[in-house]
Amino acid sequence: MRVYEELFILKPDAPEDEAEAFVGQIQNIITTGKGTVDKTDKWGVRKLAYRVAKYNEGNYVLIQFTSAPELVHEVERRMRVSDLVIKFITVRIDEKQKKIAKRKKARDKRAAKRPPPQVYTPSASAAAAIPGAPAPAPPEHALPGKPPEAAAVAATETPAAPAASNETKE
């Protein structure tokens, strides 16, 4: 069993009930052929990139299904003979999903081998080891004998600067 995406464009002027009946018919072909319909998306009427069969717009429908390769030939044959379908494309996507899963598994394996990142926090002993570095000051909230609020107020107050004197020493 393989996973496929069938994208087809229906005529924009086709009646809604006729388009619904055609989508139901395709889904029925897949289920009776021992396949499963995984997802059906109706994108609605959109502008085409270029003119196809005298139409500038088309009603887009995407069906994702799982089936045997022989069933895809029958679905494509029905698309070719239907007057409602302007264009269609069938893409096998299970190979792509396998590649993505393989890459994810390898990435997870590498991540498991890698040690966790270490966060650098300078300590008092590290600062003392550097010659000429000033000694780290304790945080204001940790001043002994003062509550945290008083320490915060004390930190914001600055000592008064000495008065400048006009006297010169001779």
C-alpha cells in the first residue's frame, strides 16, 4: 500500500451537486478498490496560472488516499473520461514522508548524543582569579542586618559630594 495525493481541477461553472457527486464517485472507487481515503480538501474556485480549455478559473479538489498502485490507474482513467475535469495530477507522497521521518530520526539521535548546553554564571571565585578585577559586591538585598526594602532604598541614595572650597593650599 502506498500513499497518494490526487489534485484535480473541475470546471468552475459545473453545478455544486454535480461536483459533489463526482468527488463522491472518486472516493467510492478508492474504497471499493481496497484503498482508504485519508483526507479530502475542497479548495474552492481559484484562478488558474494559465488558460486551460478556455477556462481562467477552476474548482480545486485534493484527495489524499492509501491504495495499491493498480487502483491509481483506474482513478486516473476516470479523470480522463470525465467532462467535469479540466486537469489532474497524481503524486506518490509516501517516499517523501519516509525521507522526512528518516531525517527526523537521525536529527533526534544526534541531539541525544549531544550534552545539554551549560549556562555560564560567574562566581566570586572566578572573579577573584582574574588579576586586577574588582571584587564582586554582594547584592543589595543581601546586606546583613537590613531588610530588602531598606537595602533597595539605601542603594538608590547617593552620598553627598564634599563641598568644593575656593581656598587653595599654598
